[in-house]
Amino acid sequence: MKLYEMFILSLMEMFCFVVVWNSIDERFKNKSLRKAIGIITVSLISILLNIFEIKNAFIVNYIAIIVLFILFFKISFKDMIFNFFIAFGIIIGIQMVGTYILTLLYKELNYSFINGLIINTISTICCIIIGKFTPLMRIKNILDASYKVFLLVFFNIVFMVIIFQYFWQNNKGYIWSYNSFSLPFIVIWIIMNFYVLYQTIILKQQEQVIYIHERYMPFFTELIEEARRKQHDYANHLNAIYGLTELDDSDICKDKIREYLKGLIKDFKVLDKILAIREPVLSAIIYSKRALAESKNIVFRLDIVNRIPHYPIEDYELVDILGNLLDNAIEAAEKIDVKLEREVLLTLGEEGKKKIIEVKNSGEAIELKNIENIFQKGFSTKKGKHRGYGLYNVKRIVNKNNATIELSFRDKYTIFKVLF
């Protein structure tokens, strides 16, 4: 095969990688020049490796892809490996199926530029369709939650594919002749591994549901107990009000009753709203965060717009979103001088056709230089280990469920708003 033919095929393969990455990682979007330079550079490296007849050049080429795109897009090694394996699996899968179909249609078929062009054209079209019409970002976020298992399964698959590619690079004619036997075996192996991955993800999700219920059900029980205590205290409150009516001065009596009822209603208001929530897990986490806020002398308010909807996410995902946003809000409000107004406001409900979760807190606004990175994994304005995963997890869940999250600032408030 001529050099320019190899260059064209390499360009097409790299274009497929970039199309997939564009659909699973926002850091690749709107950077056309960098992507073009990356595609051309990797294709030139591929040509040079073939000119110098480097043994197992395809492995060196894959390493070059990972390293170059880490440098071009400032992506962590872990994230790039993750992105690479997803794209690699999709592209190799399409190429294998395309090769298998060609060998069935044409019994006497050899590896050539035309055949390579046909397979790469099919791969390019399929990658564009997959990128546009399948929720690749959502799939990636699901896999990201089971990162270690995903890598184990994919290493298993990639090992088999690399063996296949090794024979391909060293004896293409042999592979073309016998791939009616080898390709079905590899496809079955891949399906078995993905089945193991699927079952592992399901098991992990079930474990998260159990963990959430074990963690927050005690708060729900405490909420019910508090409601019973309040109900038990009604008689005492009525007696107190009756005692106030016995005052001689009617004006003082009215003022005292009004003041007493104002404090009593304020005490019951948030609790009544929490009790009105039908979903126990949602009630439990709001109650637990309200208790946390009040222990730090922070006013916690709950507002309901129209009605509380059923959010189209799993319970553990809802807990992750609310838990992280409210924890951040409470931490930010806690930094304010205790003499000033320290507030956290949670709004749940519906606006038009959208279901909303809004968390608002008083305090200093986030610095402009940090806003761009606020949802990045590992980024945090706070010191200490294991920081920088809260908002990243919120963003991951939001993307997975085709929702959006907005950050805004109004008056003295920082506002995070999630819309489903």
C-alpha cells in the first residue's frame, strides 16, 4: 500500500476517535483547530512508523494518540485512558463487523486500500450516527461510576483485540482468509465481558440504594418522632395561649398571643413542608441537612413551587445532588460572621414543563477564575484531601440524565439550579 493511501486511512481512523470523544467529553468541543492538528500529527506518526518498519507499530501509535491528546486538551491520564478505551471499543467493533460482512460477501478478498477505505467509510458514518443519536455521554457517566470494573473488563477485551491486531499486522492475508472463524469468537468474548460489566453495574446500583436507605432512614424515623413530639405539645401550646387570654390588658394580650403564635408557626412551617413530601428518602435528606444547618446557626428555608414532582432519577442520585449542593451551601454560609444573615434556601417544584432543584446560599460569590473549573473532577477551592468531587458528581448525574445545571449570582446569594 502506498504512503498516501496509508495516510488517508489513518486520517479516517483518527477522525472516528475524535467524533466519539467529542460526544463523551465536553473538553473536546469547540476546539476544531486542536483536533485537526491532533488528527494530522497522529496520522503522520503512523506513516513514519511504517516507513521505519517499527515492529508492533500500532501499539506505539496508540500510545502516541493518548500522549498527544493529553497534551493538546490538558486531560488527565486517567480520563484520557477512559476516553480512549470507549472510542477504541466502538471503532474496533465496527471495523470487525465490517470486515466480517465483506468476507461473507466476497470469498476471495484481500487486504487493500479499497477494502480499507470501505471499512473506514462505514466506521466514520457509524461513529457520526452513534455520536449524534445515542446517549454516549450518559453511557460514559454510568461506566465512570464503575471505573475500576470497566477498566478490568476492557483490558480483558483489549488484550484479545491486540492479539488479533498483532496477527493482522504481521499476516493480513491469513486474517482475511480465516476471520470467518476468528471474528465470531472475538465478538462472543466481547459480549460475555460486557455482560459481566452490565451485571456489576446493576449490583453496584443496588448497593447504592441499600446504602442510601440505611444512611437516611434513621433521619426519616427522627422526623416522624419530632412530628409526634410536636403533636404531643399541642396541648401545652393551647394552655399557654389560654393563659395569655387571661391577661387584663387586651392590647398586651393580643401582642403576646401574636408573638407567641409567630414563633410557633415559624417552628412548624419547615417541618410541615418536609412532612408533606411523599418520598421518604427526599424527606430524610432535607431533614438531616436542615438539622446540620441549624446546628451551625444557619437559617434553613424550604420553598415549594406549585408541587414537589417526582424527579426522573434514582433515589441515590437525588441524594447525591441534594447532599452535595446543600453541603456546599452550608459550608459557604458558615464562613459568614455569625452576626450577619446566614441563610440556605432550598427550592423544589415545577416551572413550566421543567422540574427544578435550586439551592441558594448567602455568602461570598465564587471567584471568576474558579467558575470555569468548578465542575471539574478534583477541583476545589478548599484545602484537604478527597476534595473536588462533590460538584463533579452532581454534574455527572445531571449529564447522565439529560438535565442541566446553572450557576448564577443574585444580590448576596450564590445559586445552583438543576432543571430536568
